[in-house]
Amino acid sequence: MMTNANIVAMFGLGTTELIIILVIVVMLFGLGKLPKVAKELGSGVRGFQKALNGEEEEEPAEEDKKKLEEDD
């Protein structure tokens, strides 16, 4: 099992480098947009993993239709 320390060491990034990267990200996107950017990034990674595993996604439009029908 890989720990966080192993993953960081694998990329050769130390604490100082991670702090610098974090500061640059905050400067680029600002604190207000950071949660939105993180959510979109996570959603993209999740979709990429599903595509690699061959899982099919249900269309969001169909899910919205089902929710609307349930609310009526």
C-alpha cells in the first residue's frame, strides 16, 4: 500500500515545493473559485477513471427527468 509520503517522494516534491504550487494555484484562481476548480477537477478525474474501466455513465438529462417526474 502506498502512503502519501511515498506518493510525494515518487514525484520528488518536498513540502516547500508543494507550498509554492499551492500559492501559485491560489494566485491563479483565487480563494473563491478554488472549491469550484477542485470539484471540476475531481469530476474530470472520476470520469477519466470510469472511461478507463469501461463503465458507462447514465446521461445526466435522463437523471434530471427522473427527478422531475418524482417531484410532480
